[in-house]
Amino acid sequence: MGEGLENEAESMKCLICKNGESNPGYVTVSLQRGETTVIIKSVPAMVCDNCGEYYLSEDVTEKVLNIAEEAVSKGAEVEILRFAA
């Protein structure tokens, strides 16, 4: 799979629905701060096969937040990007 998933290869019970198993996959993350909306596609995550809840690794979370902060700092109103490892 992609970066951020190699250490998370084992599935885990979903913390939200308590029924599904979370497995490696990709999600779209949307973040908003003030007037800026950032949408990041193809983000590696552990995704619940029952409810769709997702969990990001620490490294991926850091990268996603850095991408969002950059969009805010340059004054973007809407930014849509594909996650790059």
C-alpha cells in the first residue's frame, strides 16, 4: 500500500461503530479554517469496512496539516490537492 500504511497493515476493530474492521485504504480529507477549505484526495488511512470512519497515522496527519497550513498561509479560498507521499 502507500506511505503511512506499512506499519498499520493489521486490521483493528473500529472505535466508532465497534462492529467493523479497519483496513488499509485511501480517503479524501476535508479541512476548514476561517475562509479556507482544503480537500486532499487519496490520503492513506485505515478505513472501517462497516461505517467508513478512518484513522490517519501520525506521519500522514502531520503532512495533511502542513498542506492545509500552507493553503491558509497563501490565502487560498478553496484548495483541492492529491496527497503526495
